[in-house]
Amino acid sequence: MSEHTYTPQSKFGKWFNDRLPLLSLASHLTDYPTPKNLNYWWTFGGILTFCLLSQMITGLVLAMHYVAHADMAFSSIEHIMRDVNYGWLIRYIHSNGASMFFLAVYIHIFRSLFYGSYKSPREIIWILGMLIYLLMMATAFMGYVLPWGQMSFWGATVITNLFSAIPLVGESITTWLWGGYAVDNPTLTRFFSLHYFFPFLILGLVILHIWALHVPGNNNPIGIDVEKPSKDTVPFHPYITIKDLFALLIFLIIFSGFIFFAPNILGHSDNYIEANPLVTPKHIVPEWYLLPFYAILRSVPDKLGGVVLLFGSIFILMALPWLDSSKVRSSIFRPLNRIFFWILIVNVLALGYVGAMPAEGLYLLIARVGTAYYFAHFLIILPVLSRIEKTQPLPLSITDPVLTGK
Amino acid sequence: MFKSNKIYIKILLFFFILINSSVSEEIKIPEHDWSFKGITGKFDRSSLQRGYQVYTEVCSSCHSMSLLSYRNLGEKGGPEFSVEQVKAIAANFEVIDGPNNDGEMFTRPGRPSDKFVSPYPNVQAAMAANGGAYPPDMSVLVKARKGGADYIYSVLTGYTEPPTNFDLEEGVYYNRYMEGNKIKMSNPLSDDLVSYSDGTKATEAQMAKDVTTFLTWAAEPHLEARHKLGFKVIIFLIILSILVYFSMRRLWLRIDSKE
Ligand code: HEM
């Protein structure tokens, strides 16, 4: 990281900056040296920042009109859709925004997996990222409960019921979560409160995430360290900002496609039926971005076992920097890891697919094989692979990627 | 960057096409060419007006539509009845209001600001009157069913003779597109059930089409505004991204030419 000292030009600027170095911070952010060979998979960090802010702003407006009460939540959403000026737009941005947020975060995570961004010295960035991801899932889950449709209600029932599997204290925990003996108005009001609060926690973690990033600087597609900052890097502004902006615009075009022309395609039609504790929907399915985990959860006949695997599947990712011991970061130079990376992607997509299907027959079988493979990938394949793999020779520097040290 | 990975992407795509085509046990719902489909989709104004007629004259005796107000019928992007027509429509309904200064509830003719009057005071009453089945509220029905407008239309036109050996209880009817092929609503439509003032022939299919159009608007009253705005937003984003792309290229030339 560049340790330059920044002195503001104006007298007032200097006076201010000596007391609160905001200008130094701004100057650090604009000059931040960034590897010049970053590809578009690196633009998703900026896109995610946009998504978070967009969710917070649209959410703020929605909260002005939404009524967190079991009897009124559903119709207050419809009031927003029908009577609030551009309420439909705000709501569709927020609901599709959640999906786009997850789309971006999955790309961001798999980018890290492919290019080994989780490896030393970026372990803390990675772990902060996983914490962000956990909070995102919690936030999205609670947000989905707020419209108080059938899927809201039954999704909440299924997921909160999981906690009852915890030995001894499980039942009390569920009762405590619900604020009663079933999902009901107290559940809705606390979910609303937490759904409003969690994004601020996420924002805090994102600041730490970027702070931690600015210590070692960015990884890059070939995964080697910056040798000569003057040759290998460009200042963040304007070179990276304009690239991020371009990628964001393309992302927004796709986002707008959903908002304006298929706003309900990613949701479940049952959520336009008001919650009814007496009628259980035929298939209770979570939102698409949680489906792989849902498949893992249902792959074991035992409830506690399912819950353990569910949380295990996420926490195992936190240990990734230590499970993969290869010194080479980028999979471009790791022929074996590259193959298993793609198998993992297929596996996760397959889990997502069966997560949407009833847990029976062939689907259940695929879910079981997929779950077993998922854990095998991180616990067996990766540790072994990273020791036996013969990596390809690395380039000497970012600037001369062709000059391999053959 | 991913050149060497193209082959994997292809395998992946193939895999999903394979899975997707191999499993489909559900009833296929035929698709129709609705005027409101697609990027520039708009409602057919006269079809909406006819659809409203079918709704009030036929469906509203069982199905409520509690999220709509009479004023919506005159709003832009909907059936667009004139202010006078909306007032007249609303006045046709008896609305319970009150309490008045004596503490009594009273009825008065409807006003445009009133919500659509429901046929039953509550869900239980609706079920009791319909042999235990609840005629669902129609405000968002189109969005609450997989297949949307195509599904609603299919159900309305899907009444056929049951196959032999098909068991139907009392008050249950055979429908090709309902789950389990059973529905507790008798076919609500039959030719010339209503008479359209614009001279359109009221065939069963025509009425089904009109009422489905109306229900789609009811569920998504800002659909036209959404399509219009979306078109503009996307054109704007495309132009802006082209401009940004070329400025980016210019800017990066400084870096790339140094190599
Ligand atoms: C709210 C969600 C998130 C935001 C706003 C965010 C933001 C960012 C930004 C701006 C960057 C730098 C640019 C880039 O590399 O794309 C970054 C890098 C990174 N993120 Fe995230 N991130 C989020 C979630 C996550 C998650 C869930 C993970 C995975 C566990 C993660 C892992 C990483 C890693 C390992 C890097 C370093 C990559 C490098 O050094 O090039 N992030 N993040």
C-alpha cells in the first residue's frame, strides 16, 4: 500500500485535515494502486456496494409505507404497489435487488475461489466476506417474511423450526424466536426490526472488508504479487472507477430487464396469497439463492443432522484458506484445481436445482450425492489436490504475463 | 481469461438442458398472445371494459376484489372509463358506512373512492355459500397462480367431459387445467351470458379472454407505466454505457500504450 503523505492545498483544507483526515482518506481511495490486469470479474465488488446502497435506500422508502402487522402487512404491500407514487417501482427494485445482490455475491465468491483471492495474505478479507454473506442470507430471509404471503409464512415456519433440532434448548430457542408458540404477529414485528437493522451491520463489515483489502491490495487474475507498483498498477481513480462504472451499467441493464419486464419471475406466485396458518402450500421452497442450502438441509433424514450440515456447509468455507495449501493462487496455473472448480460449480447448481424439487426419489438421491461431494471437495479433494498438483510456471510480473519463467 | 474454460461452460449448459427436459410432470398450460405481453405490451382498452362487465355481472357474485376501488376503473392504464361512468358504476353499489351521529351503521350509494363491494361479509360466509370452497379474492389472483393470465384463461376454458372412470364428488367439476383436474366452481361462463354494448359477440372464449385481461390489469394496475418507463430506462442505460465504454477505452490507451 502506498504510504504517501497527503497535504491539502488550501489553508482551511490543511486545518481540517489535521483534525479529521477525511481528505487524506479520499486521496488514499482515489490513488489506491490497483493491479492493471484486473478483469471484469473484479468489478463485482463495486457492483455489490451499489446493491447494498440501493437496498438500503429503497428499503427506507418502503418502510415509510409498510405496516408490520400480521393483519395489515399483505395489504400494505399492495397499497405500496397500487397507491404510493412509484411504489411499484421502489418495491420491484427492492425485491429484484435482493436477487441481483445474491447473483453478484455468488459471482464475487466464485471469483475468489477461482483466483485464490482467499489465500494469504487475504484470509481476513475472505472471512469478513463470509460473515457478510451470512448476514445477507439472514437479512434476505427475514425480508421475504415481511409481505406476509403464503411462502413468507411457511418459509419462516420451516426455517425457524430448524432451531428446535438443537438438543435441550432447541424448543426454548424457537419459542423465543417466534415470540410465542407459532410464527405470528410478534415474529413479524421482530423480523421487520432486524431486517431494518442488519444492513447497517453489513455496511460496517463492508467497510472493514475494504479496509482489509487495502492493506495487501487486490489480488489479480494471474495471482502473483505486484512487483513494481509504478509499472504493474494504476491509480484506482479514474482507471478502475470508470471500468467499475461500465460494468455497473451493464449490470443495471440486466437488473432493469427484471424490474420492468419480468418483476415476478424470480419470486414464487404463492407469495401473492395472503398468509394462512391453516393451509400448507404443497411445496415450500425458499428463494432461489438459498436453494443449494435447502437441498443440503433436506438431504439427511435427521433434522439435527440437516441443520449441522447446513451450517457446516457455510463454516467450512471460512476454513478454506487453510484447507487449500497450494502456494499458487490463480487457477489459471492450477490445471487440476481448475477442473474441480468447474465440477464444484456444477455440483452447487445441481443442488440448487434439486432444492426446488420435492425431496424424494431421484431428486433426493442427487441431493445426497451432491451434499457428500460438496463436503468432499473441501475436506478431501482440495487438501490432497493442493499437495499433489503440478502447477504451471508463473509469469515473472504482471506487466509481462507472456514472459513465463520457463 | 476463461478461454480454457469454455469447454466446461458448454458441458455445464448441456447438463442443465438435459435435466430440464427430462423432468416435467406438471400439466402444460398453453400460452396465448396477450396484448399486454412483451416489452411494449399494452392492455386492450375495450377488452378491459368488457372484462369488467363480465366480472361484475358474473364473477363478482362469488369472488371479491377487495384491493380495488371504483376510482381505479377510471385511472390511466386501466379500463379508463370516464369520470361520469365511474361515478355511475360506483353509485350502483350499496356501501355500508357509519356509524353516524346516532351510532347507527347505514347504507348509501357507492362513491368512486370506495373499495369494491364484496359479495360476502367474510371468508366463512363465502365458504358456506359455496359448498366449503372459498372463491379466492381476485385482486391479485393472476399473480398468485403459476402461469398467470394463461393459467386463468385455461381454467375458464378448460371445462370438459371427465374421462370415463374419473370419480367426481357432488359439487366438484372436471377441469383440464386445475390441479388434480378437480374444481369446486361450476363453469361460470356460457355463450351469450352477458351482452356486450360494443357489439362484440359474447362467446365463451371471448368472455374468458376479456375477463382474464381485466384480472391481469387488476393484479398489476401499473403494467403499462412500467413497460413505458422500462423502455426509456434501458435505452438510456445502453446509450450511457456506450459513451462510458468509449471514454474508458480512451483512458486506458494511456496505460496500454506504455506496455
Ligand atoms: C455486501 C457484500 C460485499 C461487498 C459490498 C463487497 C465488496 C468488495 C469490494 C469492493 C472488493 C474489491 C473489488 C473486488 O475484488 O471485486 C472486494 C474484494 C473481495 N471480496 Fe468482497 N464484498 C462483499 C461480499 C463478499 C463475500 C460474501 C465474499 C466471500 C466470502 C467476499 C470476498 C472477497 C475477497 C476474497 C476479496 C478480495 C479480492 C481481491 O483481493 O481482489 N466479499 N469485496
